[in-house]
Amino acid sequence: MLVLLTLLTAGYFATVVWIVRGKRQARRDGQAAEQVAGGDLPVDDRPPASAVGWPPGGRQFTSYVDEGFRALDAYLSEGYAA
């Protein structure tokens, strides 16, 4: 019984440490993305303050890029933006 309790306690603490490290890493990645998104750009090229979540990340990023290429293709093929 004592062995089972020891294993459960160790597993609990390992899980807590794993979750805390994951959250810290996600926070660091978010801060790095913010620095890349607007840190080195001139003021005119930075996104507005209301652009929360710019550029989109995760699964939204591929659709964001695909929509941009579709709009560019429409603009170049027809002579005006769709």
C-alpha cells in the first residue's frame, strides 16, 4: 500500500512539473513571437495596437497564408484585388 501511495504521489508531482514547464514554454514562445512580429520593424510597418493575435498562429496560419496567396493571385490575374 505504501508503494502505491508513493507512486501516486511521485506521478502527481511529475505531472504538475510537466504542466508548469509547458505553460512557461508557451509563454516564452508567445513573447518571442511578439518580438519577431513587430520588434525590428519600422513604425509604419508594425501592426496596429488593435491587431491582437497578429500574425495568427497554429492551425489558422496556413489558412491565413492561403487566403493571402489567393487574393494576390486574383489581383495579378485580373488586374484588380478581389
